[in-house]
Amino acid sequence: MLELLFLLLPVAAAYGWFMGRNSVRNEDRREQEEFSRQYVTGLNLLLSDQPDKAVDLFIQLLDVDTDTLETHWTLGKLFRRRGEVDRAIKIHQNLTSRPTISERQRRLAMFELGLDYLAAGIFDRAEEMLVAMQNDKEFAEPCQRYLLELYESTHEWDKAIKVALKLARHDASAEPLVAQLYCELASLQDDPEYSEKYYQKARKHEPDNVRAALALGRMWYEQGAHSKAQKILTGILDADPAFISEALPILQACYESQNDDAGFIQFLHKCVSEANSTTAAMLLSEAIAKTSSIEEAEQFMQSALLRNPTMKGFHQLMDFHIRAADVGRARDSLQMLQRLVQHQLQQRPKYRCRHCGFAGSTLYWHCPSCRVWGEIKPITGLDGD
């Protein structure tokens, strides 16, 4: 009997192995059938024009593990890019609560969740998430850049400056951004003393900042410090010649207040020769017409147009022709043509972003289209200065 028992032991072991394997197969088969059933349900939802429910079901089918983690990242970014931020938030929140992912993957999920909140306009949660994540060396710089975007959207210039200063410590290209942010802060001040303080800080971070120079020049002129205003505004010709046309009206007033017409004419000649400024050429031609004759002013304007043909310059030349013409049909025709040119000038944009091409009649320092700072400048060429 004992011998028979020993002979049956291998049979029993084999049977147990077979039944166990069969049980696992049955379990796998049941899971596969359940997965297939849910998959078919998802397809039916798609076909019945219910994509939202279908996508949610497909997400549930993807258990978070090392094999499907990349799929979750891709889905989250895809939803955010498509504007379906609520789904992106759901995915990234699910990832942060999973015990099976690594600590680095959890931090990455938190970073992506912060971007989801930013895209959704939930700024308080986005700020909380990004501020916490910027202490992580791996995510510090991108978090700071997204925090800047957030503070720019909410016009919290004090906070934006603090973040930009951190970026500037290891990235010198951020200095012009710091200057623009100080200019934004300066423009909101009611006290001229504070405005001047912040504009000066802007120039400290970017000595050639034209925005600060223009603002300080206007401020000092209004305060009666004409010599001081003149000095900072003439420096714009060297800092960025494209903006000298913006400074010339105030500069003209500064020179006149000091009875220095000769000095202003000398500066205008410099603007024409170094910057090809049509505005400067027009002011010079008026000075020539006043001190000499209309004919000499016409000749000067013609030579200026040969060097730098612009609609503004042509409009000025026509004005001289009208002044010199006798009353009659020829003069009437010239006046009608001048009005047409004037109408065209009024329809044309005056400024264009050199980064994205956005054009308009208002000088924005922060492009409304591409959100880049300091790239909008006066248009030059035929339609500009």
C-alpha cells in the first residue's frame, strides 16, 4: 500500500500543476474577455458619437505601469494641447497618486499638472505647484519660465521681477526681460519719484533700453529738466536708430526751450546720415523752407527720397509742391493726390513685431501675438520711416 502511495505522488503533483495552470489560464481568459468587452464598449461609444466617454473608458483600461507610463504622458500632453485640460489634469493627478512609479516620475507628473492648471487658467493652483517644483534642480528653470508666463498674465510685476532675477543669475540673456518688467512696474506708479527709480533700475539691467530712455526723457521734460531730457533722448540714436523718430518731437521741444535751433538741425543731419530717418528729413526740410526757400526744401526732400523712398517723405514733397503751385487745377489735383496719400498713411500700420510679424498702430512693448518682449519696432522702408 505504501509503495502504491509513493507511485501516486508524481501523478498527484502533475495533476496539481495541470489544474493550477488551467486555473491561471481561465483567470487570464476571463481578464481578456473583460478587456475585450470594455474595448468593444469603447468602440461603440466612438461610433455613436460619444468620444468623451470613449476616451475616459480607454484611459481606465490602461493600468499605470512601466509599460504604459509613456502612453499616459503622451495622452496628458495631447489633451492639454487640444484644450481638453480637464482630462489632462485627471491623468496627471492619477499618476501622482500611484505608488508604483518612481519619485522622479512623480515629480514630473506634478510639473505636468502645474502646466495643466496654467493652461486651464487656474492660476492659484498652477502657482502653488510651480513654486514648489522650482526648488528641484531638474525642473527649476522651466518652472521659473512658466511662472513668468503666469505673472505676466496676471500683471504681478513684483513677483515676475523676482523670478526673472533668478533666471538672470545663470542666463545673461534674461537681463533685457528684467528691464522690461521694471518698466512695466514703473508705468503703474503714481509718484514720479518711484517711476524714475524703477526706470533707472531697468537701465541698470539693460543700459540701451529704449523704453526707459523715452519714458525718462518725457518725464524730465515735463519736470522742466530739458537738458537732462535732451541728453538721454539723443542717446537713442546710438542705442536703437529705429526708435529715433519716437524721440524727435520731444527733442525738438527740448532744443527750442534752450534756444538751440542750430544744435537741433545738426542733430537732424546726424539722424538722416546715420539712421536714414524720414521724420528727421521732414523736420530738416521744414527748417530749410523757413530759413531759405520752398525750392531748396523741395530739392533737399527729393534727394532724401532718392536715398530712402517712403510714403511719408513723398507726402512732404507734395506739400512743398502745393505751396509753390499757383491757384488752379494743377494745385487742386495735387491736393487731392496728397489727401489720397494721407489716407493711405493712416491705414498703414506703424509698428511691426520682428519675431512674429504682428503689425499695428500702437507701440506695444510686449507683443500681443507671440508674447515676446521688446521686438515690436517702428516700421522702416516704403510704408514706414
